[in-house]
Amino acid sequence: MSRLRRFVDSVRGTGGRAWAGSVEDLLYDGESVRERVELGEGSRVVVTSHRLLAFTPESDGENYRAVDLPNVADVRTGHEGEANLLRHGGRLGVYGAVLLAVGVFVDFGSFVPTDAFAGAGAGQLGMGGLLSILQRFLSLIARTDEFARMIGALLVLFAVFVFGVYLLTRDHVLEVGVAGDDDPIRVPADGETIDGAVADLEVVLFETAETGGANGASAHDAPTSDGDPLAGDSGAVRSDGIAGGAGSSEPASEVDRAVRETERADFSEEVDEVMGTRERETSE
């Protein structure tokens, strides 16, 4: 509802009564409120976990509309005003333009004989007055292009005035595009708060859904450990061939200790062999 319509309703006293309930009364079982956006004068938009609720008590038509979230296609700023002013202004503009075109491009004086009765019937009794009237009439017809230009210019100026009234009396509205519906939901809003309201609703409606879908896709595409346990990136086998990963130092130290003990055992056996040989040589 535009400012002009609200002014007329306030003068006539035809305003309706406001609804005394709350948003929670309209929620389904398991439905919760995610975002509330106040737009001024009772107009607000509420986003729940399932739906978008638009309250427009000051607008024409329904005071409340609900749209399921999958059907919300867009949220944007717009304007709303008296459509009658646009129709009347457009009609006046067309009429004025046509008259201006006729007055500019058509010269009526070129084909209207303005001197057809000049001097005729001057000597005849009673005919002078009639011929004088006819002569004046032809002169007026010859000046039709001048009248067309003047009236056309006035109509164009009045059409511009009507369009100016429309621009001054229109209101800012928040438009909610609905999938499958050419006529969006229009919620009256203040000019100072409408940009922030649109930004908040876009974050809640679209960016949150996109972030959730991306997280779900990344979790679905992430490799699991149920495959080959000996794969290169499974953590069971690393590039050094030691189980437990590069960060596990305890298994590696155990392997090194075992290798050193083995080397010591081999060396002691060699010493025993050498000492036994020397003893045999001494005994001989």
C-alpha cells in the first residue's frame, strides 16, 4: 500500500484491525524460528526451519503468506505505488505526444482556403454576416495545428506531473520471488533498513544452504580407512616401510634395537671362532 492510499484510508477511517497473535502460534510441530527481520509498521519476515513467513498487515490483499523454503527463489529490493497513477499518466502522455506530432508535422493552413469568402456577398442583404462567420470558422480550422501543439504540450506536462506524484508516493518493498509464481511477495519496508534486511535474509536462506551442501559433499568424498590397509596413504605403511607412521618413534626404536642386538650377536660368534682357533693352535 502506497503512502497516498494510506493517507486516503486514514481520512476515511477504513483501516483494519491488527492480528494479536504471535509467530509461535503458526509454527508446526518440530518447526523453529531461525531469523526475524523487522521492516517497520508491523511488516516483518520470519524464516523458520521449514518456511518463510511474510506479514504484511498494511498492504492490500492477504496479511500473511507462507512459502516453503525450497520454493523461495530470490530476495531483492523493489518499489510499490499506485498503479492507477501510472495508467493515467501513460494515457495522458500518449495523447499529448500524438497532438504534438500532429501540430508539428501537419500544416492545416496549407490546405484550408481561409480566403474563400473574402469579399463575397458584401453587397447582398443579410449574407454579409453569415459569410463572415464562415470565414472565421475557416480561419480557426487553419490554426488547428497551433491548438494541437498547445494542448499536447499541456497534456505532456500534466503526465510528467502525474509520474512525479507516483515517484514521490511509492514505497520501498522487499520482494520475495516464489518459484512458479510470476507475482512476488511484496513486504513494505523502510528505506533505511531494507538493504540490511535483504543481506540478512540472503545469508540465512541461501549461503547457509550452500555451506551445508558443500560440507556434506566433502564428507561424502573423503577417503575412508575401510579400503586397503596397505595403501600408501592409509597410515599402515609409510615410505620408510615401517608400520605406525612417521610420527611413531617407539616402533622404530624397537626395530633399531633389535638390529643392533643382532649385529652384536654375529660379532660375538666371530670372536668365539677366533678364540677357539687360537686355543687349538696353542694346544698343538
